[in-house]
Amino acid sequence: MSGDFVPSVPLVDLHCHLVPGVDDGARSTEDAIRWLEAFRDARIERVVTTPHLSASHISSSWRDRIERRFEDLKREAEERVPEVSLALSFEIRIDEPETDMSDERLALGGGALLVEFPQLMLPAYPDLMLASVSNQGWRPALAHPERYTGIGRSYDWIERWRESGVLMVVNVGSLLGEHGPEAERVAYQMLARGHADCLASDHHGRDGRSTMLRAGWDRIAAAGHEGVADLLASANPEAILAGEPCEPVPPVDLASSLVRRLRRMVRGSE
């Protein structure tokens, strides 16, 4: 269904793992460049690569190693894929909430910090863990909120986090069923309630490891909601990186919209 739709705006991916050899993402510079070329062809023109970094390791030499690898990748990308703007941030795993996370080099952009809970598990006191980020001057941007085990039974947490100012960064793969039925159901629920602030790929620079951001834009646009797709994959990610407020995302019943469009297509072919 997505073949008839092409983004009218450049897309912005603020969560992926393309720095080679530093986490479970891209294995080599060649792999990373190959995916950046694919991103370019899909009209993804701004990419923030976000290697995993545990809060307990922020002050260690591990971050320096990541930064050196990123600079090597950026030089290569500027020569071979100049159409894509590449930046570095981190996906901070909050394993020690009391750790100093104030270093501005950690920023996703504009005062936001991309964070995740350890082991894709919903912790006992998630609000306190996120508050530890806010208390250090950051606006938390929670990676893949729909993927934490048990969140489907505790959906109220998502509403509470949003009320406290936490940004919700939904994985494209969850909309496509790549992370299991619970993540898919919660992702659709977040869209239906207007609780998603933006989409990101969480792409790991390997075949079979996450879908490109464009697939999420296509899925929503194919359901007849190109404006919402633009908000989630372009305008709001840009706003987050610039430190500006996200635009409210209108609720979208994606499942029903897709069914209605399929029925129209079937009727039109008869």
C-alpha cells in the first residue's frame, strides 16, 4: 500500500545504532555506510546515532571510545553520503539513577536526553528513575515505551510519564509487529490516544535488526494520515533536537484506518 506515498518533507531519525563496533549495532563502517545510503534513498536526511551507554559508565573511557569511532564514521559519511546529516548522542540506560548525567555532550539535542530502562523491563519505580533525569535538567525522551514487559497491563504509566513531561519515542518496528504482539498493541494504542510524540527506527545497522523509519511513515500515510506521519517522523523529531515543544499528535485509529482503505481499494478494483 505504501508505494503511492512519498514524504513531502525530509525525515528525521533520532534513535539508531550505526556507530560501528561499540554496541550491538553496526559491525563495521561499511555496514553503517550501506545503511546510511539506504536511509538517504528513503528520504531520511537527518540521523542521530545513539549507541547504548549505561549511566554507570558515563564517566568512563568507554564514551571516549564511542566518540572516536563516531568521528571516523562521520568523516567517511561526509564523503560518501553527504546528503545525510549525521550526529551523535546516546541511549542512556538508567542503571544507576543517582549518576551524574549533566554532561551536555550526552544531549539528544535541545535539552532532551534519550533514556531507556534496563533489560526492557518495567522497573519497580519508573517515575522516580525518570525524575532523576528531569532533576538534572534534562527532558527525558523515553525510548520504545511500548516495548517494556508488562506495559500493556500498566498503560497508566505512559499517561503519567507524559503528564510529567516525558517524551514518548515509539519504535517503528513495534507498529509492524517486529517486537511481539504486546508491543504492537501498545504502539497502536498510543497512536489511538495521541500519546506518541515521535517515531524512530532503533535501527541496528544489521540485516533483520529493525526497520527503517520510512516504513513507519509509509504505514501511517497508507492509512490516510500523511499529516500525522509527517509530525511523528519529521516535525516533532526536529522540534526535539531544537529544544522546541512538540506539536500535539492527533489520535489515529491506525488499524481501523487501514481496514477502511483496504476496503476502498477492493471496491475500486471490482
